[in-house]
Amino acid sequence: MRTSKFIALAVISGLSTGAFAATEVIHQQGRAFSAESINVKKGEPLTFLNDDSVPHNIMSASKGNEFNLGSQAPGSSVDVVFKEAGDVKVICAIHPRMKMTINVVD
């Protein structure tokens, strides 16, 4: 009986981990994004994780996919879901050299 509960728990944990693994993560470290460009599907989350020792303010003014995460403290993460297909230009309002493009596809 204990073995079957352990196996059931392992299967459920594996499914949960697999569900979370689909989320793409953009790291912020050394005052830079971990990628200059990335493709994501419309409606799927993209996580912005601040691995840096300083705050960042990640934002986009791209039509249909506007967002502003505000001051994101070191160690914090925020998910963004894009509603419209197309290119999304992303910047850090604090560090102007931090730029990237997200290609949102249907």
C-alpha cells in the first residue's frame, strides 16, 4: 500500500514539474537579459527572473502587449502573458542597454 502511494505521488509530482517546465524564463543578470530574442506562443507565460544584485524595471510599449513590471527586486520573478502575435520590444527602464525582442506567435 505504501509503495503504490509513493508511486502515485511520484507520478503526480512528475506531471506537475512537466507542466511548469514549459514556461520560458528570461534571466536578468549583470544588467543584461539572458537572451536578445525569444519566441513564445500567444497566451503562454514568460517568466522574468531577476538574478541580479540590483532592481530592474522591465517594460514594453509594443501595441497590444504593453506591460510595466515596476521595480523588480533581486531574487523576484514575474510572469507575463502576451495577448497579441507580433514582435514585442522589451527594455529595462532603469538600465537602457538592457533590450530584447519577444516574437509572439499564434
